[in-house]
Amino acid sequence: TARGNDGPLDVVLTAQGDTITANVYRDTNADGVPDLLVRSGTGRDIRLEGIAATQGQRFWIETLLTNPANLNAAGSLVRLEVRNAALSCNQRHRS
């Protein structure tokens, strides 16, 4: 999860290996559950920029393989950068 400061939130991902899909969700009612998809992207270099964020607003960032049914896929090593946010350590990964 990431908590936004006032101003835009940028999520930048770089994948080595198979292509990934990245989803950014907003927790609109502050109940700890991601409930609104605000931005999504697919590829190896994904830039999800300019996401509106208010002070303390919680976001969830999900990464998954673009084709998870491919049993021969090697997977991906993903570098994640979040700008204008104070990060916490909760992350979900699918392979």
C-alpha cells in the first residue's frame, strides 16, 4: 500500500522477464480494502502518472503476470517506484 501526500501520485514499474500488468486501486472509504481501480498498465516499462492524491489517502498497487496461465513463463523481477507517497510494507504479488 502507499499513502498519498497532497498532489499527484506517480507509480513507475520496470519488469525484467515476462510482461506484467500493474493496477493502482484507491481505498475510497478508508476501510483497508482496495475498492476503486484508478489506473492500470501493461508491459515491461509502465508509468502510471498524475494520479490525484490527498493527504493520507491510501492506495494499493497490484502487480501480476500478463499471462498467468502460461506454465512455461519464467516470471518477472519488478522494480517499483512510488513518488509523492509514504510507503508501507504491505505488498501483494502473484506469479
